[in-house]
Amino acid sequence: MKRRMIAVLLENEAGALSRIVGLFAQRNYNIETLSVAPTEDEELSRLTITLTGDDAKIEQVTKHLNRLIEVVKVSDLTDGAHLERGIMLIKVRAQGAMRAEIKRSVEIFKGRIIDVTPRMYTIEFMGNADKFAAFIATLEKKHIVEVVRSGLAGISRGEKALGL
Amino acid sequence: MSQDSAELVNIKANPDVMEQVIPPERLSGGDMLLRALQDEGVDYIFGYPGGQALHIYDAIFRQQRIEHILVRHEQAATHMADGYARATGRTGVVVVTSGPGVTNTITGIATAYMDSIPMVVISGQVPNNQIGTDAFQETDMVGVSRPIVKHSFLIKSASEIPLAVKKAFHIAGTGRPGPVVIDIPKDMTDPNILYDYHYPESVNLRTYNPSLKGHPKQIKKAVNLLLQAKKPVLYAGGGVVQGNGSELLVALAKKLNCPVTNTLMGLGSYPATDKQFLGMLGMHGNYEANMAMHNSDLVFAIGARFDDRVTNAVDKFCPHATIVHLDIDPTSISKIIRADVPIVGLVDLVLTSILSRIDDAFTKGVTRPDMAPWWAEIQSWRDAHGLDTDTRLTDKTLTNILPQQVILSLYRATEGKAYVSSDVGQHQMFAAQYYKFDEPRKWINSGGLGTMGFGLPAAMGVKMAYPDAVVACVTGEGSFMMNIQELSTCLQYGIAVKVVCLNNQALGMVKQWQDMQYGARHAASTYANSLPDLVKVAETFGHIGIRVEALSELDTAMDEVFSEKNRNRLVILDVQVDRDEHVYPMAIKGGSMQDMILSRGEST
Ligand SMILES: Cc1ncc(C[n+]2csc(CCOP(=O)(O)OP(=O)(O)O)c2C)c(N)n1
Ligand SMILES: [Mg+2]
């Protein structure tokens, strides 16, 4: 079982995304993260899907994605070197001595405090799931007020590109 | 081609008639839909009207080229379109209204989807500005049907209708065929708003290009394996029927002198009366077919998908065989059984190329293993437990009618040439085992979904396509009652199919499983005291009914059904068959393909 990141170029048509989400449910594939947004070509959207599965399962997933009429291209980014980024916004209780301590951890983890009240910080992180988890582990549960994470966006390293 | 370029072509062809260039026709959305269907060559629509489809129905009324067949339940419309498509290879067309109209089509769409049948279902929808408001008879058709369609369209602007129709037929009928839904909000078919009508000549979808010749390297590998195999089996499925590959399959089998087995869906793709045919394989497959698969050293799967009704336990499947798998749909390959040589391509193109490579090899003097030992082994299986070793079937002293005998009688009376649709249950398996189909597209059955109620309307669709052909529906009293209302449609349009009901007064297939696995506890599988008199049913609906209770009357009654006198009449033959008969062979759950129950109390 490996964690995989699959990039999909999709015709930007009504209902196209629901076909992808429906496919995963129907075929019993679990999506871990999903991100989707239009590309520079307004006719296309790009999705990044992460999931875990053995080779046979991932092969089926990519074949099934390709079978959808609106899917233009599918690529398993984990086949080669690639970059992945997501963002996490986290609101934490920061009072008294904790204010300085949290600030130090944010610096260590290369986050940014983007909003401040007398009792709370809102912090932004860019990175992947491991980094987010590591930061959260530095906090006591009672200090965490709210966490929101985006799906991951992925792109292959070097000159390889997914296009038409 | 755009409207402008169409005009340009005309002008070029005849430069001095510029004034005569015909302006585009101005049509409403409803009329554009019908014109597009005409331009697509549609001859029948199977359907049922309702509020949101009324503009469409008015457009149907105001044209003559397409005939509309009014069914009695929308499910039957889909099965009729499906039967029409299976028999002709052309796309079947359905029109229904929104809400209950579309939900009633779901079983039929799923049936077509599972068996890869080309179908276009056009559904009325509430007007665009009411979508999402829980309007009267609103159902999200695109959503409800999503997992069981090849593709779907929700029309957002009436001007899209011609292109959507063109795309729908293109997608439904090419590659691995399947059902396509076009959901049309009522305001899109408004008779008062007119548009320039133009039907595209061709359509190019950048993301869909299914015409495939197969990878030459893989084809070469497959040919080498075929030429080296000592115990090859050609395992051919519905893809050979759909892909019009029967003649090529026969050519390949003859060239290699190797055995052929068919899936339930593939029956007829190889002539069943040919000596190289092993019969159907799988759960109720012939002993020799399953034994040959299990013992083979090369399985060449052609347009088949290793269904669980074929393989039995996947980890015990064909332990000695190399697997070559040809299919148009890459998702079918290595889904269940890992293919050693996968070939994605159209059956006809790939088989043609395989055949020519084999010819080349033979001209170069390549030699192959002798097939005689393999045929001797197969013959020993046939002699031991082949279907015709069942001596009861020819025993004229028995009084009870065995269901198998009904199929044999049907085969005799129709000289093996009928179109035979079937429902689902024991009768279906008996028909598959005992009616020897020599041609593709003659065996019409719901294999993938196993839809009871399919048989009668599917037979009706076949009869619409081929009015002069003999069309029989083999059914069980349970399945028959699931779409029995269509007898009324048959009277209205004079659809003279013949219904052969193997009446065992029970949900026989369910009862068989209960006999074998649940200590004969027949939970909800019997209803003997409440069944209707099918002769009277036939008469009430304006048809002819005949009942047979004794074996001695069977052949005479069967001949009467297919007699010249009854040529234009629908006849129901209600045959009271042995209620305790089971279908054998039957795969032993969890075993390999060679593990079968052969008859009551006898296993391999
Ligand atoms: C719509 C539907 N419901 C339930 C089933 C499950 N099922 C499979 S065979 C069968 C019994 C069929 O009875 P009948 O048509 O009388 O055929 P027989 O097996 O008796 O020949 C049932 C209930 C099914 N295949 N389709
Ligand atoms: Mg029955």
C-alpha cells in the first residue's frame, strides 16, 4: 500500500466533478485529499487527488478516470519526483506565557501569524500533511480552536508537465 | 462543419446559384430534437409521455419518419430499446417524462450498462428555472443515473440540442457501447422559440477516441503464445457479438484447430453446432468447457471480462494458463485476473491483425504442437459428463416435463434459427445450455444485471426491428409477471412474439439455492396457489394461450405456437414443468473452475 498523488485535467463542464467524486464512491476507492480549481485555460480544471492503494488498485483508478468522457489527462505524480503543497490555517489560544512559546514554534515551522487578537493567533502554514501534523503535535489539545486544511496541489519536478 | 462552411461548400459546387442557398431551417427545441433523431437514422422511439415531455411528444406527433411505440411501463421501453439494439447493433432510443418516468427507466438503463448496450434515453425535466426547487415530478436524472450511464447531458440551452444528440449517439455506439442520457428541461423544447437547425456531420471529442488497433508488440506476443500453446482455449464474450467479430473468431479457431467456449453474453458468437465449440463456461457452464479452462496452458479472452460467474475463486483460476486478454475497455483488463498479455483494441481490428500474422508465420514454416492430445482430453470430458449424457431427456416414458426438454422442443420447432430472448432464472440457464445458437445477436438476455422482466419487452424490441423474424421469449412465470403489462402494447402494435413460459410455479433459481444451501427452507420463493391462469391472461390481453402438462403433448403444442396459422399472433405457451429440477452443472462456491456439482448428489 502506497500513498499516491494523481493529477487530472478535466473539461470544465457542469457535472464533470461529480462524475469523478461519484466514481471514487462507486468503486470503493477512498479519497484522502482533493483539490480542484480552474487552470490558465478556462476550458480546463485541474484536480489533485491523494489516496492510498496497491499498484493494481491505482492502475484501475487511473484507467477508470481516463474512461470518463470529460477527463482529458491523468498522471500519477508519484511515479516520479514531484512537489506537493497544501495550506493549513489554524486558530490557537495564545495567552500569557503561551503567546511567546507559540510564536517560537511558528518560526521553527516556518509558518506565519496572519491575524491576532488579545486571546488568539491565526497562523498560516504551507507544506504537506507531515509538516502540519508535526506543528499540531507541539500544541496541547486545549489550545487548538479551529483547524482548516486545503487539499494538496501537486506538480512534477523538472521539465515534465501535464498539458494537452 | 459550421453553418457558414456548409454554405461555402454549396457555393463552390455551383457558383451561379448563390441565391438558391437555402437558409437554415428555423425549428423549436422539440422539433430540433426530432429532426436530429431523424438525421441520426432513428426509426423507432420507445416511450411514455408525461407533463415535462409534452412538447417533445407534440413534436413526435407532427412528424412521420419516426414511429413511437407506447409501452405500458417505462422500464419496458428501455428493455425494448435494448432488445432492438442487441439484435441490430444500432442504438435504441427511449423518451420518457421526468420524475417517476425517469426513475422507472433506471433498471433498464442499468441492464444496458452492465451488458454494454448502445442506448440513448431522452428524458423530460422540469423547466430550468425550477431545477433544484423540488418542483412537481422533479428528479435529478443526471445524478440518479450517473453510476449506470456511459455519459449524460443536461441541456442548458436549446441550441445545444442537435450537438448533444450527435455526441450522445457517437458515445453510445462506439468503443465499449453503453447507455447515454439526455435530460431536457421543458423550456428547452418550447414550441414558440425557434433556432437555426443544423445537424453536425461528425463530432470530434478531444477526450474520447475509442478506435483502437491494439499495440503491435502485444499482438505479436499473443500470436507467439497462440502458436506455441499445447492446450489453448478461446474464451469469447459479449464483446465479440458487439464488436462484430464472430467471423474472425471462427476463422481464428479454424486456423488453430482450437476449442472455443462462450460466456453467457457471448453465445452465438461461435456456432454452437460446430464440433470445436465447448459450450458455455462458468457457474452453470458445460463440464468440458470448465475443465478445458482449468487445464489449459493458454486462455485467450476476447471481449470477455472474467466475471465472477465465470471464474469461481479467483486465486484458483486456471492455474496453468498464460492469459491473453483482448478488450476495447482498458478497465476490464487486469481488473479481476491479471493479464500476461493485455491488448486494448477493437475485436475486429485486432483479430484481423492476429490472423494475418498467423498466416505469415505459417508461410514461414512455423510449426505448432499437435492438437490431437488436447482434443482427446476434451473428448474424454464430453463423454463423461457432457450435456447430452443426461439420459432422462430422451426418456419418453417420463410424464413430468423437464424444463430442458422444453428448450429442446423449441430448438426443434424453430430449427435453431429463432431470436430467443430470455428472462432470469433457471429457464435462462436451460435456454443458454440447450438452445444451440449458430449466429450472433440471436440470443438476447440480461447477463450482467440479471434483470427479471427483461425477456418480453426485449423480444418485442427485436420483433420491431425484424418483423418477419421468428422471435421467442423464454421466461419463467416469475419473470413474466414483472413486465406482463406489455402484452397490451403487443396487441396495439401487432407484435407477434411467442412466449414460452417454463412454469415451475416458483422462483426456481432462488429455490434451487435454498435447496442446496439453506436446508430446503423455501423463504419467499413459492406462490403456487396464487398464480394466474396464463391461458386466460393471454386471452384477456387479446392473444392466444396454450397450456401443456404432459410430455406427450409438448412437441405438438410447440409446433402450434410456431405454426403458419399463428404467424401474426402472440402466443403464450404455458408449460407446466417439473418443479424440482435443478440447473447443473453448478460451480462449487470457493472452488476452482473444475469444481462442479454435476447432478443431484454428484460432484467432481
Ligand atoms: C428484478 C429481479 N429481482 C430479483 C431477482 C433474483 N432472482 C433471480 S432468479 C429469480 C427467480 C426467477 O423466477 P422465474 O422467473 O419463475 O424463473 P425460474 O428460476 O423459476 O425458471 C429471482 C427472484 C432478479 N434476478 N431480478
Ligand atoms: Mg419459475
